[in-house]
Amino acid sequence: MSRLPPNSLGFALLQAARINTAVFAGQSLADGLLARVDPVARPAVQDLVYGSLRRYGRGDFFLGRLLSKPLAEPEVRALLLVAIYRLETRPDAAHTVVDQAVSAAGELAEGHLRPLVNGVLRNFLRQQTALTAALVEDPVAQFQHPDWWLARLQAAYPADWPAIVAAGNAAPPMALRVNQRRCQRADYQARLAAAGIAATAVGEAGLALDKPVPVDRLPGFADGLVSVQDPGAQLAASLLDPRPGSRVLDACAAPGGKTAHLLERAELDLLALDLKPSRCKRVTENLARLGLSAAIKAADCAKLNTWWDSEPFDAVLADVPCTASGVVRRNPDAKWLRRETDIASFAAAQSRILDALWQVVRPGGKLLYATCSVFPAENGLQIDDFLARQPQARRCHEEQLLPTAEHDGFFYCLLEKLS
Ligand SMILES: C[S@@+](CC[C@H](N)C(=O)[O-])C[C@H]1O[C@@H](n2cnc3c(N)ncnc32)[C@H](O)[C@@H]1O
């Protein structure tokens, strides 16, 4: 509980510090940490949490210079980091920010550290120019990614890595996919314009918004006229392009974005699998909102004996679990929680899934392998290894989308099973 009013900056700083403390203790933002925040404060808390985590390497560097010894109190440290983020990105009313951070510190168990919070933030403001100039001394601070992550990007993309890093540190764009079963894109674009939301057509059925908006401001969202989906993710359905009436498997389906897109484009006999029953529920809810239907089952797609009836599929989508290194701006906590060894663990799980799913593709059928990663071990190298194991597989199309201001990072490889 807190004595600060929910609409105050102090309250938002306090909540953001608590969430970031949970993240650094190992919890994921995807576990709904923000959903528990008072709705009045949620947009401000979200900005503080996501923004400060995107820039954690930088904040950590500043604290290293400002503190004489490491802080043992995680919530106080997290509070300093969110306050520094706010001071850097909204330099107006800096002294109000410091005062509000000190009030927030008073709500923590370590309330006696209020003078330290006050002193560190005032020192930050006094030394800000010199501290900012010193960022170049430390790549993790300057580029705001772990050192092993930077090394992997530099090795794989000698020319593009600075742009990948810059995209990963920026706030993400927001795009919609129009449910072509329920309305035309141009009509929906006009509805958006009437609601004061500017958007540009992108891809087959997408609309890129000039500025992100809360979903409840989107006309007809609850009635299934649109879904939020990155333009990079919207490529999957057209790459797999299953024929109407064909038997399709979406093997890693939750929350169902690509499942829904496939069904919006054509009538299909589609089975959607996901490992977790709670995530299958999200597929069910999404399809219901959009007026679509599929068979949905909780299962490990790699354990064929638990779900497969031996009828082969014409088309399989394998949107496999991955490091999500291409969408790190949407999950900035992952950047700091991941370990380099995770890449090999994901790659091993992905090859297990690929080998199993290949058995359910009919001869002449297709499998689209997809990740939202930029690490080659999960992408092109994974497919090279697969092709070496599977002489009946042919690589029809492969593309690595690097994250930009317009879309997230994705990898796609369309494979055909030779008859
Ligand atoms: C990248 S997400 C899928 C996103 C989804 N295709 C979409 O467009 O909305 C990967 C999903 O794979 C699921 N998953 C992980 N391992 C799995 C397995 N062995 N079998 C089935 N699903 C799995 C995860 O629970 C997660 O929901």
C-alpha cells in the first residue's frame, strides 16, 4: 500500500521501482506485472518500466559512477534507475522529479534512505553532462545491450548491428491487421481517421499507426474488426499461403495472432497447438472475438503421440519459441534476464520441434519455420543443419527481417517436402 495519490509522479515512480525489482529478481513483464497497477497510474508506470529497462545499461553505468559502493537495497536502486530515466527523457521540472522520487523512497521499507535518494539524484543532475559524455567508455552503457549480445550482433551483422541496436532501444511501432472477413482496410482506415487516429496501409492487410494508442480507442476492436500485429508478423500467413480447404497445423499458436490471420485469409481445417493450456485459452478468446474457428489443443507439438492422428498436413506453421531478440524493444526485461547459453537451449528445442513437425507434413506440403530472433543460430544456421539432416526438404524462400522503425525483427524459412 502507498500513501501517495495514484495520479502522482511519486506513486508511478514507486510502482515502477517495485515492478523492476521483481523483474531483476527473475519475474517476466509478460507475467502481468503491470496489470496489477492502479489503472489511473498504469500508462505512466508502463512508460517508466519499459523505458528504464530499455536503458538499463545506461542507468547502471550512471549509478556505478554516482554511488561510492553498490546499493544493497534493490527497491531503492530500482527507484533511482526509474527516476534517472525520467530525468533524462523528460528534463522539464527536474526538481519536482527529485522531490517525488524522495517521497516514493519514503514509502519503501528503507525509508531512512530518502536522503541518499535525494543526494544521488541531485548529483546526477549536477554531473549529467560529464556522465553522459563518459558513456562512450562502456559499450553496454552506450548501446544498452549486454556485452555478449552486442558481440553476437557485431559478428553476424558487421554493417547493420548499430541499426539493430538502435531499433532495439527505441519505443516500438504499433500496427493493426484488418480482419478482412469483417471489413475492408480502406473503410477501417477511414474509421480510424474519424476517430483522430492516423494510419498508413502496410502489407496485405495492415495499417501502421502514426502513434501507438490504447487498444480500447480502436473502433470496433471488441467486435473483431482488427487485431494488433506487427507488420513483420503479418508476413507469415502470406508466406505459408495455404489453399482454401487445406489441412493446416499451427504448432506453436498462442496467443493466436498468426492463427487468426491464416483463418481470415481462407477457410481452413486448422489445428492450433500450444504447450500451455493457459495460453490456449488466449487463442480461444482471440478467435472468438474475430469470429473465427479452429480446433485448439494444449500439447507439446514435438510429442506426436500425444496429439497427432496420423493424418498429414498440407501446411504447417512452426512459429517456434526463441530468444525474441528481434522484438527486444517490446520485452526489454528479456535483454537483461537472458543468458548467452539460452541461445543454444532454444536452438536445441527448435531443432527437436522441427524434426518432429517435419513428419506430419504430407509429401509436396509446406512448413514455414519462423522466429522473432536475429541470432543466426536460431535462424539460417538452424535451417542449414535441418537441411543436412533431411534430404527430402527444399528451402523455397528464406528472409531475415532486421528490426526497424516500421517492423520488428523476424526470420522466415519456407520449406517444401519433396514427394
Ligand atoms: C513465438 S510464440 C507464438 C506466437 C504465435 N504464433 C502468434 O503469432 O501469436 C511461441 C509459442 O510456442 C509455445 N510453445 C513452446 N514450446 C512449445 C511446444 N513444444 N509445443 C507447442 N507449443 C510450444 C509457447 O507457449 C508460445 O506460446
